[in-house]
Amino acid sequence: MAILLLTALLPGNIWAHSRTTNGHPAYFANDTVKYISFSGRILDKNTNKPVVFANIQLKESTVGVVSNSDGDFIIKVPSKNASGKLSITHLGYQTTEVDLAQLNKSLNIIFVEPATFPIEEVKIRTNDPEQLLIAAMRNRSVNYSNEPVMLTSFYRETIRQNKDYIAVAEAVIDIYKAPYYKTSEYDRSRIFIGRKSQDVKKMDTVIMRMQGGPYVSLLLDVVKNPGDILSQELFEFYNYKLEGFNYMNNRQAYVISFKQKANVQEPLYEGKIYLDVDNLAIVGLDFSLNEENIDKAANLFVRKKPASMKIDILGANYITKYREVNGLWYLSYVRSELQLKCKWDRKLFSSVYTMMSEMAVTDMDATNVDKMKFKESSRYSDILAEQVNQFEDPEYWGDYNIIKPDESIEAAIEKLNRKLKRQL
């Protein structure tokens, strides 16, 4: 069986280092602390459609999660905060606050309302999008932490062959988040606990592996690692446009679109950048590999493949989001999705693989900062599926906050586990 090793496409800075720490939340170390679980779905008030990747945060705390691709979420809060409130935010929506006392333990439906505002109320600094981006990067030392902090995150990666899930791996990650203004000091990350489920026999004679894992996700913090997106020396390769304004956290945000110029031959990106109107903090990015040069990108993804296999990249999409805590912005969510088609020489059929990774920051500690050693840190060469154990206990995560799996992923895990038990 051949091995196909792939890595998430990095927006430049492939040389950068990211590593981690030992700052997992107190409730992992202290089983006497009690937590209450709430779950539900976030819906658009006007359309009743799910609001995906919404931020759900326990107010006046650093505990938070994101909704999944169905708008579903599950959040576990300390019993002492049972009288607290959840704050739900998403780009383009008004912030919604909900009293925990009004929620059931499950099946909660929370509606969020699209934000509208008169255009005359918007502060317009300049109509030049490049100048706005230059100012935004210059303001990093004001808008982002100048001190290191410990982040706890939940990380998941999946591989689908055509429509079927063939591998799922997930982990709690400890992160040492270096100061944003110190570009020479890198983030560090480390797996605290994790698990996997995979169906090797269904991998169409190819063992699929994702390389880089949490290391790569941290590189997608493009405020810290500007790379091919926000490095000023690369601005000449893009066309920028101020598209208008939107809302995030009840605050106005500039919407700047960008796309690589037609005369640039190397595969770069296109997408949108969102800047807070008041302080020019970069609050989020939604971008993808430019489709016009996508045929040149395979060597950026594939680390190892059989010589007789042809690989075409069909798409690569990314989301990076930040969350405000006490006046400073911190990384909150990263998602990447790569789709490719594999075909063997002299064979009629091909397979389409979709590889997805997402990382949600669920807690933060600015007091107990412990920078782990480099040798303990995640590396670019790491493969998560080789570092964690097989799925077993359905209550594995206990009180830890995770991204709620899509129903199809849950079904895939059950199916894969049943198959593995039969093979034992």
C-alpha cells in the first residue's frame, strides 16, 4: 500500500516555528471542580439557516467555543458561573447575549439578528485599502498582546475519500502564545491528550497522512506570521478593494478584498480581510488559493506520493478569526480545507479527497505562563494520527470544551470503531 503524505498549504513562512506549553485548564487537573454542559444551535433570525463558526463565549471569562458547520455547539461552564451569560458573535450579526438560567441543558435554539447600520455613521479614515492594511500591521503592538499567554485549544482533523470519512483525529493542545510584536519569538504547542479513528483498508490502496497538524494551524495566525498575505513587501502582487463595511462584536469593520494580480505566475491567494474601524485591529480573514493558478500548487501540498499517481488540487480554503478580551485581540479560531483528486496511471477511476483541520481556542491564562522546551514542542514534521491513541470511550473529553462534531462525523466515528472492533 502506497503512502500519500500531505501538508496544509502555508501562506508563506514555511520556515517559521510554532510550539506549545503545559497550561491545560484547571478542571483537567482537578476532578472535584463541577461543570454544567449546554448545547444547541445558532440560527439566522431572518432565514432560519444555521450560522456556522459563530463564537460562543462565557461572558467575563476566557471560556469559549465555536459552532460547527451545522450551527451546533456544546459549551461546558463551571458551576460557579451558572448565573452567567453567553455572548454569541459572528461577522455580520449583532452580538446576542443569553442568560444561562434561561437555557436547557440541550436542544437550545438561539437566533441571531443580521446587523444593519446607516452608511453615514461609518468612520472613513481613507479609501486606500493598502494604507489601511499598513496601519493595521503597524498597530499590532497596540491591538494584540505584548506579553506571552497560555492558550488551551481543541484541534480536529478529518480526511474524506469522496463522501466517506476515512480518518478522524482530535486533541487538546497547550499553546505558548508569544508576544505579537516579537516576530523573532515563535509560538509553541504541544498535545495534551488526543485520540483517532481511521479506516486504513478503505484508503483506496493509498494511506493518507496529514503532516503539520497544530503547528500549521498556528502559522495561519497571519497577524503574527504575515507570510504571503500581510507582508508589506508582497502588497505589490495583489489588487485590493475596499468593499464596504460589516459588523463584528457590535463593532463596525472595514471589508477589504484582495486577489493576486493577473501577471503574477506563482500561486497566491484571494479573499477578504476584516479590520475594526475604531482601532484597525485585524479581526478576521476568509481566503483561498487563487483558482487561476491552482494547477501549479500541488508541490506546495504534497510531501510524498507514488510516482505513478497524478494529483490535481481542486481547492484550498482558510478561515482565521480573532476574539477581543479586555481590549486586546487574541487568536480564537483557525480552519483549513484542502480538496484534491488522485488518479493512478492507466486506471480509469479517480478519488477525490477532502482534508480539513480546525482549531478553536477554548481558554486562556495570562498568569501561569510556562514556555515549554523546544524538544517538547510540535514540529512541522509531526503527524497527529501517529501521536494519539484509538477512539474508545465515548465520554473521552469529559468536561473539556470541544467543537461539536457534525452528525456525519459522529456517525463516521461510530462506524469506524465498530469495524475496528470486528477486526480485533
